[in-house]
Amino acid sequence: TQLLEQSPQFLSIQEGENLTVYCNSSSVFSSLQWYRQEPGEGPVLLVTVVTGGEVKKLKRLTFQFGDARKDSSLHITAAQPGDTGLYLCAGGLGGGATNKLIFGTGTLLAVQP
Amino acid sequence: EAQVTQNPRYLITVTGKKLTVTCSQNMNHEYMSWYRQDPGLGLRQIYYSMNVEVTDKGDVPEGYKVSRKEKRNFPLILESPSPNQTSLYFCASRHRSGLLDTQYFGPGTRLTVL
């Protein structure tokens, strides 16, 4: 059973456009992370959000954790070709030292120049 | 530089031939994991270790073994590989302190089992 659903699965846009990627679950997470993975490399952590309703900004990227801590969104403003990659969300289950990360299936973003 | 290294990066082998994928981190992290990444299935945890000599099964442990004799190393062992273990494998090292939770991934090992 896939606990984290990401949408859309694929997204191809032109440079300068805005986009939003969604990460949804029926489970409540203690934290939510977003990663970007480029071809031939491992995922790289972009942000961790831990409070319901929390919003974090990283340059042109805005991350939001849902009020009920079951969902999250990633919004990119004025996308650039360098934003191309696989975006993964990961929810933290359980507390303390045994906190486990569950990964979504990813959103593959292609930004055309 | 904070780093997780894996070797080899690419491996083609045959069914039943034992292999080991090495993983090393230089951040003195206690928590390390192995994941496999397959199209449409995302990243799934194989095994994890919370400290030296402490390992536990993840979501897909069948056919794999791990060991954690030193904090920096966490090798993944396939005693008798099968074609369904063809995948992209990632080692990860994780640091948690209060609200800070950071996981670093290695560059990946692409394994093909014929």
C-alpha cells in the first residue's frame, strides 16, 4: 500500500511558468521532507517541515505542510531548466529514534528552455 | 565535505553469485539505511541501522543482509542475487537532533542481475 501519493507524476513546462506538486496521504506524519533527484545521483534534501500549516521558502520554491499534517505542496515560481529533476516527498512516521521515512513515488519535472 | 560513498556504481552479475555493495559515510551519523528505487514504486527501505551492531528490517528485506561493525560503514550483501533484485540502490546516512532531521544519500549503485 502506497501511503504517499504524489501528483502529477510527470510535468513538462516552459521556462518561466509556475507549477505546484502535491503530496497526499491518509496518514498523519510527524514531519514532511522534500527531495530533488537528478539523473545519476542520489536524492538531495531540500526542506523539512514539522508543524501543521508551516510554510517554508527556498528562493523560488515554496513548501507547505497541511494543517492536519497529512499533505504537502511544493510550488515553484518562474521555473528554470535547472529545476528539472525528480521531486520526492517523504513523510516521517513514528516518533523518537525510530522515526521512519516513507517516500512518495515522485514527480518528474522537465523545464524546457 | 559531508559525503556518503557507494561502490561499485554499476554492477552486472549473474543469478546466484554473491555480491557486496559497500557504503561509507564521513559524518559520524548513527543512523544509516539502504533503499532500492524502482519505477512506479519509489524508494523503499531495505534495512536500517540505528547504531553499531544494531540493524533492523525495512519494508523489503528479503534476499538481503547487512552488517554494521563500524559506525562509518554499512555494506549491503546479496548472498544469492536473483533477477528481481535488479534495481537502483541507495545508501543513506541520517542525522536527527530535535527538529533537525537531515538525510544524505549516496550516488547510487545500479545493479543488473542476469
